[in-house]
Amino acid sequence: MINASSKPVILIGGGARGASHMLDEFAERIGAPIVYSLNGKGVLPETDPKVMGGLGLLCSKPSSIALRRRRSQQFQNK
């Protein structure tokens, strides 16, 4: 499923704490941007180019765009 996706996005939360190295490697391997929930803030540094920002109250324009693209692709595949 991931390999078939043309625009994967990784959404992380607090459960990703302690797995930042693996998460970073995975995102790099599949070429996916990372967006985070409030509890996922700080798992990866905000200066990392893969990190697009937060959702909800922390929403950034890049994170919103990344998820919108993913959602539109998901509906096109159905």
C-alpha cells in the first residue's frame, strides 16, 4: 500500500516518542513529509526539512497542504 502511494504522508503523535530515529529513516526511505499532532510535537526537530508542522491548533500551511493532497489521492483511488 505504501509503495503504491504517489504522495504518502506520515502523521505522528505522542506514541512516536522514543522512535524518532526509526521514523526519520522510514520517512526518508519512502520520501514522505511528516506532520504531527499536538502530542507529537518535538519528536523530530522542526528544522528537519521533512517536518511540515502540526495539525489542529498547531496547523501550519505545509502540513495542511500535505494532508489535503493525500486525501484527494485516497478518494481518487476508490
